[in-house]
Amino acid sequence: MTVRRAAAEDLDAIMRLERTSFPTDAWSEAMMREELSSPHGWYIVDEEAGRLVGYAGLRAVAGAGDADVQTITVAEGSRGHGRGRGLLRALLEEANRRAAHSVFLEVRADNPVAQALYASEGFIEIGRKPRYYQPDDVDAVVMRLDLRGWRGARAAEPEDAGACT
């Protein structure tokens, strides 16, 4: 797993993966370009053999006290190897650096694998947004993580737990 900060040059590869992963509700290229250049955003990419296989983004306004996971996407053939967890943990570390206390996200109600990943890192469901994902009419599960609790739990882990390979 090779994770680095996303750059404007990654936009085409990010959009290919975005459209493949979210065929009915992909972000527009203009939206993604704005996210990549925002001072409040922090986007990373995961590469394997020079090919983008995942990306993730965080929005955290300095001093606001909270952050939002905007997206985490891993190519279908690269799932199940810890890449999503690695991307999520990198986002949470950045939220920590930005002095956030809480991290929020929305996840599709019909995506139990993602929900389980978030729950395993300490996110809890705090609400639902009916029919949030359009045009699919799928609810969003709203989740929140107490970042201070997450930091404490991470500090108690063995040194190599969660290491990216």
C-alpha cells in the first residue's frame, strides 16, 4: 500500500475510479477538482504498481473541532486487503493533526461492509438521512467518531497493529 497526498494530476484517475465505483451518483469532475484544491480538504491516493487503486478525502476546517470523511473508495479488485482501513486511518490521523475532536461521515445504508469498517474503528450511528443517495433512493447512515477515544484506543494497540503492507 503506497499512500500519498493527491495532486491535481491525479484527477483523471480519481474520476475513472469514482465513475466505476459510483455509477449512479458519482461526483462531477468539477466537484472533485474543487475538493482537491480546497484549503479545507485533504485527499490521498493509494497506488499499486503505478496504478491508482484507491482514494479518500477529509474536510476539516482548521479550528472547527470537527471533520468530515468525504469519501473512501477502493477499486473492486483491490478490496479486502486492508486498503480501506489504511485510507480511513490516514484520514483520522490528519483530522487529529487538525485538532478535530469529532469525525462525521455518511455511508449508504445498503453498504454493510463499509458500515462494519467504520464501526470497527469506533464510529457509531447517530442518525439517518432518508433517500439521501439519489437516484437510488438509498438512506444515508450518519456516523460519528470521538477522535479522542480513537486516539486512546490506537495508543493501546500493539506496535504493529494496523500497519499497512
